Amino acid sequence: MNVLYLKNRPNVLFNLILPCKLLLKSFNWKYIRFIVYRVVILVCNYTNKLSPAEAQDMIDNRPKYLFDLEYYKKIPGEFSLDLSLFPNLLSADISFLDKSCQPYTNKVEDIYRCNFDYHEALLEFYNAKSIQFEMVHIVANVYDFKWVDDTYVAVPYSLSIVGSLKRGKPQFVSPEIALMLQSSELFENTLNYSHFDPFEGNHGLFTSMFTGLIGDSFTDELGLIVGTYFLSSNYDNSGIILPGPIERDSFTQTKFLNYREKKYFKPLLNKTPRKIWGADSPIELFVLQGLSRYGFYPEIQTLIFDDGSIYPNYYEMVNQDSWIKGRIRTTELDIFFPEQRLAIFCDSHYHRGKKKKQSADKINKVLQNLDIKVIRINSKDILNSKPDFLYRIINELVK
């Protein structure tokens, strides 16, 4: 969500006056559905994001030219996930979270350090606080398979977390089971989700990674489980420990702690995945897939600040200890080619209007002052049967 748009957002109270009046007059379900619809549209306009219905519509009507990709409907046998495309700090976080009870706090560290039989000591600590654990999977989605050094390597476009549900409700296990499972070989990345949609939240049953043909699904809907951890139902948020020995500025440290708690340790109450890194919408995914056909693999969600600083992603900004007080994020680039200084925005045709155009024009001007060329692509062009927009991008890249 860009800052310039927030300055010109619609008046929230004005948009809710009509629905509230109708609600006061009657509790008719017709009015309630209307209110829900109005609020969803308002929130999506406020955040400059697609609504779930809009995202699902795009997934259901994929561009026809993508079906020509060799591995769009099947996986190439055995492959590995290109973890180098994840930010280094994020990769360290995945390793730190995997097969563990989280969050890792000062008290838990003291138990490990001071008790020879730390397993029993941990059980006593968790049971004394009536703590239960929710099993959480870290899931990666990929959009292409590259042939590198005699093997196929999957290229990720999304990383999210999803809780274990039973009949639509979070499923909790006892400390005994959580500690037993975290040391077992059950989660050796051999099972993954089918039909996993990181935008809408739908997902199917567990499946083996190497199944070749994947039925009526697409390879970008194969949810690769890259880690599993057990989330505590009760913890001391003042004692959470960050992974690694890296020392950071106290301001950056506090911000990153708050970010990790919000992303990793907030309870997952429904099936909707919580995005950790990657593309924001199906139209960005379609552009990435189209570009991969011609061998182009850009950065995703690059951050631009008002002082001209550029970071490939949030984690890299934290890793460089570059969180500066008072600095404002100008925008987040959907797709960026740093070497060619080319930014791509994937604009939904659902979100139009004078204020949106004014916001886009301001951002374009800021980027041009940073010597960054901008290409804006409407989702209708992306969803069209002919990928003319790809040729516009490629022409700029090969100049």
C-alpha cells in the first residue's frame, strides 16, 4: 500500500453512512449482505488490494498464453527449491522456526541452559501455564522450474504460513505431543498441499512432492511445506529472542521484534494464509510466469523510500540495519529489474478513478527522479489472450 494513496483515500465514514442507515431500518439479510459487500470494497480501495472475489475471478480465468509453458500443468519430476531467492534473513528465520515450539523466549532458553533433563523441565513449564500449541506450516509457492547444473530448480513467488485446522477451527495439541512431533521425522518436507492458493486461501489435501502430473491443478498451486513449527497459546512477548548473533540498532531491533510477532506468532484462526514474502496478487504472478518464458527473473516487492533509498525487500532493509526514524516509504514496486532500473506496476482494472490516477502520477514522478523507468500494466491486458504487455517489458529490458 503506497503512502501517497493514503493521503487521498476515500472518506471512510461517508462510505458507511448509507449501509448504517439501512441497518437501523431493518435487519433484513439483503441489507446485511449489502453492508458486507460495501465494507469489503471499501477496505480493498483503502489498501489498494484486490478483494478475495476479484482474486478468485482472476485465478479462474487465467491467461491462455500461459498454458503453453512446459511446466504449467505438470512438475518436472524431482526438483529442489531455490532458497537463494528468499532474503537471507528470511531463510535464517525459516530455519530457526522449523521443528520447534515458538516463540523462543528468554525463559525457554534458561530451561535449555540450566536443566540437564530439559525435556521434562519444558513440560512442567508449559503445563503449569496451561499452554497448548497450534501446528503451523510454512508454505512456498513456485512459478517456474529452471534447469541448473543438471537439475531442476523451482523459483518461488510466495511464502506464507497456514495453521492446522479441523472443521474450520484451529487445532491445538498438548505440550507432550508438540515436543514429540518437533523431534520426529514426520515433517521432512515430503508432504505438501495441493490446490494451494496463497491469495484466496483455498487449499486441498496433502500430497507427495514428486507426483508428475497434478490433475486439474497448476504447478503454481503446489504448496511446498518448507518448515513446520508449534505456536504457543500463551507466551511472554517481552522476552522473545531473535535468531542469530547479529546485533542491530535498538530501534530496528524493536521494529523487527514487533514485525515477527505479528507475522509468526499471532494465532491463525482461519484457512487464509498469512503472507510472509512475495507477490500480492494473481496478476503479478501471471506477469512473472510470462517473463520466465523468456528467461527473465525480476525482484518482487522492492521498497522505495522518500530519501531515495531502495531495498530489494523488507528483510534486506532490516539486515542492513537501515530502519531510519521519520523516513516514509514512497511505494512498493510489484516487479523490479535493478540492473535496467525498470519498475513494473500491475494495476487492477477493478480499482480506477481520478484519485488513483493522481496517486500513480505522483509515484511515477518520484521514480523518474530516481532514474527509474515505469511501466504500468492494466490487469485486462495481462488477462488478454495475447501477451502484448510482455513485449513492451522485454523491449525495455534489451535496449
